[in-house]
Amino acid sequence: MSSVYVHFPWCLAKCPYCDFVSYAATPASIDHEGYADAVVRELEARAFALESSADVRPLETVTSVFFGGGTPSLWDPAALGRVLAAIEARLAVAARPELEVTVECNPTSLDADRARALADVGVNRLSVGTQSLRADQLAFLGRLHDVAGARRSVEAAISAGVRVSTDLIFGLHGQSPADAAAQATELASLGLSHLSCYQLTIEPGTQFGARHKRGLLPVALDEDVASAFLAVHDALADAGLEHYEISNFAKPGERARHNVAYWRGEPYVGLGCAAVGFARRVPDADGAARGVRWKNETGPERYVEATRAVSRVRVGEGDGLSEGAEELAADALLRERIMLGLRMRDGIDLDAAGAELGVDPWTEERARAVESLAARGRIERRAGWIGVPAGAWLFTDDTAARLF
Ligand code: SF4
């Protein structure tokens, strides 16, 4: 299966912790139709390239379209709907309800009318960036909405009759594990089918990163963050949400198809300024898999201009739309599968991944590492399958790194 990601690069303001490609803008200053035109031009060029490149495997049925950002709920719904319709017309797309169409929203740009308008153009899942239900935490995070606005936006999304997810950030300085758990419980009680709960991370290149470097940002202790992670896990288990990936919880059957496809290494077409895409190349002469990942121009004007200049693109470096591209050999693809697969409760079937990618996943070094990690309770192994037990999820990044 394949998916499509469309990046919308504008927000009402830049949050101090955010390292996504997003630019502050007012809705009136954004060229909604012009950006949609550019994305549709890129779609046509990318589709042509993917179909006509002899060294790229054909795109399989698209089961997810994800509008991310940025804040795509700022995009005029008719313009967003035009892009969605173009994707459905140009690519082989699954029929609804198999097709998951998600739009990321912020409470400041989502009311009942906007949610209904998005549902009317074919969106069937809304992901709302509530982040917190505490006024002091929202202020610290630089969010523009208040607590009542967070609740109202989730209720508006639910009222549109679509699947709804929301985000919660935990691990803030001074926050107790009980507070993180209480917020997760309250959000779940609003009737959501999915929750993403992220630990606050301080990224270089952000306002928080700069303040942290100067010793001016209060940060939580690692052990408090770990306790909050476990408290959220317990609270959402009580609320009937499965902890299916380190940062994600879902009611049965409500996992985010888009994210799962990404974690499983499925191909995706990235469209829009700063979007990343990934395609599988045909295997090499020895039968080993290959892939290519590209990243589009990060400046909106440069991106729109590039789509005007290019009518046909190739897949990979020098396609005329990307800042760059990376060719990935089978070993690199396997390492990515391990890193992302271990984040999921389902773990990863290394035998199957190795067979699909045409490499032996059980190198002597990796087999030894698995044995040692299993002895320390960091990993479970059943025949060719490995996974991280819930109690060891906090160490997943380190565990994955040891299996590279
Ligand atoms: S709203 Fe989201 S994408 Fe926009 S700046 Fe804030 S965190 Fe980043």
C-alpha cells in the first residue's frame, strides 16, 4: 500500500518548541488557490515520474492521504478539497472508508463549520493539536488557544462525524505524572478514537533550543518524564485505548493508517513545500532492495516557482523540485525498519523484512546484540520476530541503535 503526504507550511504563529517547516502568516496573506495549484502541478509531475521511471517500482494503491504542516486547517477547505480530488483522480486510490484522509488542525482554526466543510470535501479524520488542557502549560508552550478552545475544537471535530485524534505534550517542567495522566484521561473522555502523546523535546534551531543553550529554559528531570510516560500509559489503558506505538494510542481498529504505513517502510508521495517522499526502486542485480527519499524546497515561494518551471520530473537527485535526494541501499532500509518497527507494539518480523529486502537480517553482530538485549529484558524474541516489551519502551532508541 502507498500513501500521500501534503505539506501546508503556514501557521498563525511559530511555537517556541517547533522544528517543523512552518512560517507565521495570517489566513488573508496566504495564496490558498495558488498553493493548491502548485501542489496539483507537482502531483502531475511526480505521478508521471513514478509511472515512467524504469528503475522505480510502480506505486501501489493509496490508502491514506495526510494533510500535515504547518496548520492545514488554515487552508481554505475548497482549495484543500481541490487537491484531494486531484489526488483521487490522478492516482490509484482505495475507495472510502478504506481511504483515510486526515487533516491536522489547530484549535484556533477549527470550529464546527470548518470541521463540517472539511468533511464535505472528503476528509474523514481530523487530528487536533490541543497539546494541553492547562492554561499555564499552554502559555509556556506558546500556544494561541486556551483550555476552553482546546475542548471546543475537539467537540467541533467530533460533531462533524469523522474520526478524531488529538495531541498531548507531557514532560513539562513542574508537571506531575498525575497531571499528565489526568489530561490524557480527560481528552479520552471527550470521545476521541486516537491520542498522540509526545514528550516535550528541546530541538536545536527552535526558540526553546536557544533558551536551553543559555540555561534559561526549565526542563523536567528524565525520571519525571519517564514516570509521566508510564502514568499516561496506565490512564489510557484504563480508558480502553491500546498503546500501539510509543507515542500513540488508539481504540480498537482506530490506528492511524498513515503513521502505521510510514513505520512499516511503505512508500509515500510527498507533495508541497518541504514535503518528504519515498519510493522503492527496483531491486539491484543481486536482488537487494533499494529506495530513494527526497525532500522538496523548504521555501514556499521557491517551491511554487519550481512547480511552474517543471512539467516532468525524474525520481531522485536533480528532479527540479527537491532540495536533495538520498539513495538508500537494502541495509539502510532494514535499519530504518528496525528503528521504526521497534517503536510499535507489533514489533518487527526480521525474517520477513530480510526476505522482502533481499538481505540477511541476522548478521553475527546483530544476533549477538539481540541475545544480549533479550537477557536484559530490553527486547523479546520469538523465532524471527523481535519487539520491545512495554516496560522497556523508554529505552527503544538505544535498543534500536544497538541493532544497527
Ligand atoms: S502550530 Fe504546530 S506546526 Fe505550527 S508552529 Fe506550532 S507546533 Fe509548529
